Amino acid sequence: MNKFLKYFYISIFLFFSFLFGAFFYLINHDWVDFQHELAAKNDNPSVVLDDKNEVLFSFKLDKRDPVSYDKLPKVLISAFVAAEDWNFFTHSGLAYKSMLRSLLVNIHKFRIVQGASTITQQVAKLLFLSQERTFIRKIKDIFLSFQLERQFTKEQILELYLNNVYFGRGIYGVAAASQRMWGKEVKDISLSEAATLAATAKSALIYSPLNSIQKSIKRRNLVLNNMLKLNFITDQEYKQAINTKVFINDKEPGDPVLLYIKEWIRNWAESVWGKDVLYKAGYKIKTTINLEKQKIATDIFRKKIKDIRGRLDEKLNGGMISIEAESGKIKVLIGGFDFNESQFNRVLQAKRQIGSAFKPFLYASAIKAGMDMDDVLVDEAIEMEVGGTLWRPKNWNSEFAGEMTLLKALTLSNNIIAIKLLLKLGYEHVIKWAKNFQINTELKPYPSLALGTAELTVKDLATSFNVFANNGYFVNSYFIENVRDVWGKVIWKVKNKKINVLDSITNSKMINALSYRIERAKDMLNYNKWIDAQAIGKTGSTNDATSTWFIGSTPELTTCVYIGRDDNSSVGKNVFASSTVFPIWLDFNINLNFEKKFFYYNPDLKEININWNTGEKVYYNDGNDIVKILK
């Protein structure tokens, strides 16, 4: 037994001696050539292409030529040491007390939840390790830190760190950050600005002044307090710096409208592959955006919004999208007036009540229930109890016109007829058919549903309305076609679905009915030039005037325009789609040349003349009340 214990203890001693020897050997020999590793690193930006394979923009790292240590201002060095590593100039690469405290926390949690990184360790992570949080990576981190301390001086390590630390939005290094935020060389930054950069390095997503001024100031002041504790600055300098307001140049370089697309792609790509891949892997991201159409739309949209702001409210904003009818490919996407003014994407993010733009879906459900465009309902004063309150709906002009056909009611966007039609058909039937159009928002079974209380994004409304332009078929709208790696291999490809929503007879009747809105506008506006194809469309205004919409299609494109306020408050009294969004839609379509001129009509249907008040069939076309429908 004693002999066994003797060999056991000898084995234990030899094992730990081997581990200690291996550890001592690794940390005291240059088993990694960092000079070679640094020289081999290469940044290969990803590019985004339009539908003609022309470059829209690229995701380049915002980096400047490295700044040597002797050119870095002392105040900047002090700020980063105070923010990240108080004992940087005296430790051997690791902070042992902090590591022990973090180790105990991580063991308790059975995972890496807390770090204890010195600046040396951060250099190892920034340049040579992945961003995963594992015990194995932490061990690599420790060994690499010892190696860095062996091969580089403290000044060289700090120089590497400050030239490679990430500040968000593709900005790497203090030189790039200084130029991006304040338009100045790093040697010219102030104490407050140096502390702001050091504050951002903790977490660019949270503390960058490009993302949150308030959080940046709070973290900056903490850094300044640390600098005071370490006697890097005087009490007077501290007080002056914390009372300095943070002013930044927050304008993102690039087209102020294309930046909405760039930001969406950046968020999407980083969520799929991570930040480093997007900026370094050389991917080619093929989009469906047509640059020519995008430029035409942008010029018209921005010009009209400027005019509308001048007439109504400087805070008004909007969005616009144009979808290829047959495929669902997004050809135009305008998320707002100016990305640098507001990064909120009103096409993809803003869910707003669509108002009267819901009525085409209501009327399509009526045809599916066996009704037709020559059916007659009465426009009259009505009242009903809704939720214990008496509700008296009205039309936009507060007038009632008596008998009218469904065709006239849809064309004039009559509210009373829409409510009566909803009640006649039943909530369940109408909601079912709205869902068939892939309107997947909450649809509440109240009479106001007929007036468009459903909330949709611009993209979703355009995609659902596109069913009419696409002969009754729903297709998803999208603007990323595929992604190829640096060798040309497709690593991501869009998957689209096609759903038959309406039969061609119902769809043909709806196309015919929705064309009258455009025809009336053509007669009233008397333009010298008009749209180079058939067109259909519908305005959308809410009773409380929070949103104005126009959604319309040619056989090739479905285009939706929205204007409103980002806080969803009223845009003002007597503000109508006809004088705001419709001119944008119209001017855009007038400036295009269409190859496909006509919608498909089912050949089994015949045109007949009716009086659009009484629905009576007539055998002549005389006067404004006589229209053609398909039967």
C-alpha cells in the first residue's frame, strides 16, 4: 500500500512538473511570430450590387494610416489607460486579482460571463482571436498576452491597440474615429473628446456618441473621474471637461437615401455572419434595386417632401417602395427624407393605420361573396354602439350622397358604404380574405375595420396590394437576391413563395374598378404627359389624419408612398393623399418607360355600361355617371 502511494505521489509530482515546465516554456519562447501575423492580415470589403451588377456601395472598414505612439496625444493615452487598464505600464500582461475574481464568478455560473481583460489581452482578442466567450479562448488569450509582452514594448502594444480598437459603424482606430466624429486629426482632440473615445471602446454599440449622446456622456464622465483619481488631470481640467457638451459630426458618408438600404443590409448581414465577415470577407451582395429607378424616385420624393414640409410641418417624413409586380423584387426603397436626419426606416419599420387603402381588400372579399360592382347600397347617416359608445361615422366631406354602386363607392372612397359592406359580409369573411392577402397584422372585428384601422408597414401594404397587379397571385417582396463569397460561391439565396389569392375573374373585376381612380385624376389634372401604361390605385387617409397613403400599380410595378409623423400624431387638418402622396406616385410613374402596358383581363368577361349611381345597365355612354364594368 505504501509502495502504491509512493508511486502515486511521484506521478502527481511529475505531472504538475510537466505542466509547469510546459507553461514556463510557452511563455518564455516566441512560438508565435506576431510581426508575420500582423503583415498577413488583410481587409477585403464586401460590396453591394444593384440589379445590373453595378456597385451601389461597399462595407469598407473606416481605417486611417496607423498613428505612431510618439504622435498620439498624451491626454488620449491617459484616457484609455484610465478607462481600460490602470496598471498597464507595470503589469506583465495580465491583471491577476481581476482574473481571480472573474474566475470565481465564471466557475459559479459554469460559463464565461465576466472578463478581466488588460489592454494587452484586448490586443490579442482584437487581432488574433475570435470574439467567442469560452474557457479555451480565455486560455489562448493568456498565452498570447504573455507572447505579446515578450515581443513588443508597452508603447508598441498600446499603439497596436489604439490603431485597431473598434468604435462602431465600421470605424477602427482612434485616427478614423476622430475624423468621423469631429472631422479633426487625432493629435488635435481635446480632453473631453479623448475621454469620449476611451468611453466608446468599452462597447461601441452602447457608448458611441453616434448611437447615444446621453450614454456616451455618462461613460465619458466616469473615464474623466478615473483620470482625476490617477492624477492624470487636475481638478480644474476635470470640472471643465465634464461640463463640455458633446458635439459630433453625425452625418454618415454616402447618399442620404441609399444609406437606409445600406443600414438594413448591414444589420441583416451582421446578424447572419457577424461584423468582421461583412467588412473583411469580400462578399458580393446582389440586390434587386434598380439604380436608375431609385434615382428618379429619390429626386421626386425629396423635392415633394421639401415642398410639403414648407406648407405643413418640418417634422413630416415618409417612405416609398416600388415592387416588380410579377417577381416581388424591390426596385426602389426610400426609408425617409435623409438618413442623417433620422435613421428610422419608414418603409420597413413604421407600422401605421392604412386608412382607406384597406378598402380594395374589403371590396375583393365582397366579389368573392357573390356581390358585384353594380350592386347598390345607400350612403346615409348611420349610428351604432361600439364598446358602449355611440358612433356616428361620416365621409371625408361630411356629406351623404344616397344610392350608389360599389364601383362608385370604391372610387370615391365612401366610408358609409364601406362600413355597411363590412357589416353585410360579416367580420369573419372579411378578415379571412384580408389574411388571404397575407395581411398578418391584428384585424379587430369592429365596424372601423372598414376604414383601415389595420396597421401595416409600407412594404407590407405594397406586397399585399401587388396581388391585383400580379393577376391574383401573392409573391413576397425582397431586395437581396443572393450573396456570394470571395470565390464566387453562392452562400445565401432568397427563397420566395407564390400563392394564388384571387381567381382571374375576381381580379379582373378589381383591376377594372381600381382603374377609375386614376382615370378621374387624369381627367381632372390635365397633365401634358401621362403614365405610359394602364394604372390602378387607391388613396389611404385616416380620419384622425395621422397618415396619408397612395398605393398603385402598373402591369410592371406596384408603388406605395406614405407620409406621416414619426410620433404618429396628426399631420394636420384637411391634409389629403391627393395633394401629398399621390403627386409623388404619379410623377414617378410618369417618368418611367414601361414595356408591359396592359393588365390581364379574363376573356370570359364582357364590358357593359352602367349608371354608377343606380347600377342600371345602359346602352349608351353619355355623361359622367356612365361607366364600364366587367360582367
